[in-house]
Amino acid sequence: MSPLTTYLIMCKNQTAALRLADYLSGKGFYASLTRPPAGITGGDCSFAVKVAERQLIQALAALNESGLRHGKVYAYFPDGRTQLTNA
Amino acid sequence: MIYFDNAATTLRKPKAVEDAAARAVGTLASPGRGAYSAAADAAETAYKCRALAANYFNVSSPESVVFTFNATHGLNIAVNALSKRGERMVISGYEHNAVLRPAAALGAALAAAQGGLFSHREAIQAFDRALTNTTRVCVVNHISNVFGFIQPIEKIAEMCRDRNIPLILDASQSAGAAEIDFDALGAEFIAMPGHKGLYGPQGSGLLLCRDAERAIPLLYGGSGSGSKLVDMPMDLPDRLEAGTLNMPGIAGLYEGLKFVASEPRILRHESNVLNYAADGLALNPRIKLFRNSAPGLQSGVLSFIIHGIDCEAAAERLSERGIAVRAGQHCAPQAHLTAGTANTGTIRASFSAFNTLAEADVFVNAVSEISRE
């Protein structure tokens, strides 16, 4: 995969996404709030936390340990395509 | 001006609050409405305010901290969510119209647990009698806006938990001064203004919520999420936040929260100024004070009557001398009924972290002059 591929951890609303991003940042991950592309959301308004590909596994493990819930996880390729993952 | 009307709103704010609110105008856009920096900055500011409030009031997650426009807004949400027409709502004897009016509009069957002023024992006994198995909800004013009476909310909350009765706490006069532990109290909702004891701008407030499923929206509109849904989103805080947030208010409120979190002795200071002023007024036989100096019974709110002088006239004369107080019913007729001041109303002086003993001296002298007129 391209090194510029990122992952979008979907959240139920902006506040939840900010809470996740805040938690992950505190744990040393680079995590930022983003609005997912319409291809994922069906054009609806939604929020996600963007993390780097190589940090994804550890980031999800950290979230799992914290008990903070999140939605689906999508790979977000540099060309704009997205792909639902099994995470 | 000597400002002693902090129970209405704290006029003097920490400079950081003023600066943050002013800065927000022109720099903070609407959170959740765009991906550009001004929207992201707004989102970050709103989140930090929620997170700080969650930490300060011991709420498990920032999502449970809902922004409102004032405590009245929050109380209307809470009362509307938990009350039904004809069903029993237990209140204290000191509730504000922000509770009484929405309850009346909903047709709730009000039952007042009336105890004497400044008596925890009577309050607990009254609630013990009132909280029956037909009670749908209990609403309690933590601190009376008329008399400063600090109600025994820990005990009342315990009774509600034991009897499985949802509790709504009106923290209008206590937030920022007295300790409020949302998790420990087990309240369903706690409503508070941002612009009184939290020293934020007017137009700001917080509603602490326990359960998203019990949160019924009062306003319907854009929430910045789930736009294709016909109904408001199911999750907090979005479920209860329709429309554009008051970002200058929230930015200022964040600074206000930082101020009160760093100043743990605000209530003690207010009580000290009150006791100093009350000691001066007590020397005047023409003045009736509503005061109890025992620890833990009264906040920085002092009501009094000058015999033979209408309370509104007295307040006007104090205003002419550069002293700001409030007079009348204080939007809390129930409190006056309980205390026996429904016919006269009272003059109310209410203190903040910024009031001084020197101001109290000027006030006492002015009241003394007026009482001789």
C-alpha cells in the first residue's frame, strides 16, 4: 500500500470523534478529526478520526483497552478511494 | 458601581473570559459545519469546554455535557423529558419559575416538600414524606436564589436513588461555588447557567445528562451530524443541540471554568463578605435579615427587608447611590410563600468572587441612611 494511505475510524458525532482523537493524541498517536468522504457516509454528515496506516493496529488496541467505542474503520487511499476493513 | 446582583448574573468576569469571548467573534466559525480551520478551531474550543466541565463536575464523558443558552433552557429540557401531564413532581419550597412554569405548562402535579428556611432537618423530613411511590420526578434547587439556602442535596439525592425517582438538580446558584459531583449524586439532569457562578458570558449554560435515551429534544433542527435523519440524532450531545452554538459564549465559559477550577474557596469568600455585610445590617433594628451563619446553610445570597420602606423603592435608592441589588419576588414566588415574604418581597444582595469587604462597608452605610429616610 502507498505510505500515504490513512485510516478513518468512524464516530457517532463530532464530540465523540474529538474525544477519541484527544485520547489517542495523549497516548502518542497522531490522530486528527476529519469529515469522511461522501462515499462512506452516503452524503450524510459524519465525523471520523484519521490515523496513519502504520499506527492503526496499536491505535485500535489502545481504544479497545480504554473502552471508548467507535464505528467502522475505513482505509482511505491517496486517490480518494475508501475500503471497509475488518477492524 | 458596587455590583451586588451576582445571583442574576456575574457582571465582573475574569479578563480571560472577556478576551476569549471577544476573540471568538471573527475567529471561531460553527463547529461541525465545515472542515476548514475556523470550524476546526471552534470544534476544539467546544470540546475542551465540555471536557473541562466533565472533569470539574465528575461526569463520565464529555458527550454528556450539553451546551444550553442558560439554566432555564436546560431545566425546560429536563422537565420536558421527565414529566408527564397529571403525574407527581416533587419540588422543594424554593423553586424558581424556570422550574415552576414549564411544570405548569406540562400539567405536572406539583407537590412541594416544604421545610423551614435554613433547616436541613425539616427539608429532609419534608422530602422523606413527599417522595412517594407515585412520584415521577423530583426537582430540587440546590441553592435558593432568594435566600441563599443551601439545601441538603446529597441526602435528597440519596432518597431519590433509593426510591428509584429521577432527580433534576437546579444548580443555578451553586455551579462554580459549591461542590457538585454528578456521578455521586446520581441525578438524571443537572442544569446550570454559564453566566453566574461559572463567570462565563450571558447566553451560555450547561446541562449535564445521564442517559441519552431519556433526553428528549426541546428544539429540532440542524445538529451537524446525521443530516439525512428526519429526527434529531439519538446520541448526546447532538440530540439536544439544534442550531448554531453560541461560540463566543462557549469560549468565554471555558475560561470561566478554568477560573473556578483554580479557585476552590469562592463560596467561602462569598459567605465571608455576606457575613461581614450581614453583621453590619444586624445592628439596625429597622432591618429584618434572612440569614443563618451556621456553616453550610447559606451561600453568598442575602435577602432583607427594611421596615416601612417598600423593597423596590429601597433598591432604587441604593441604585442612586451606585449600589446594584435586586428587589421583589426574584422570579421565585414559591420561595417567598415558603418564607412568608410573598406580600413584601425582599431586597437581595448577592456576592461574587470579586466583591470586597470595603464594598460591603459602603453598602451597609447606604442601607443605614435609607432606613432613616
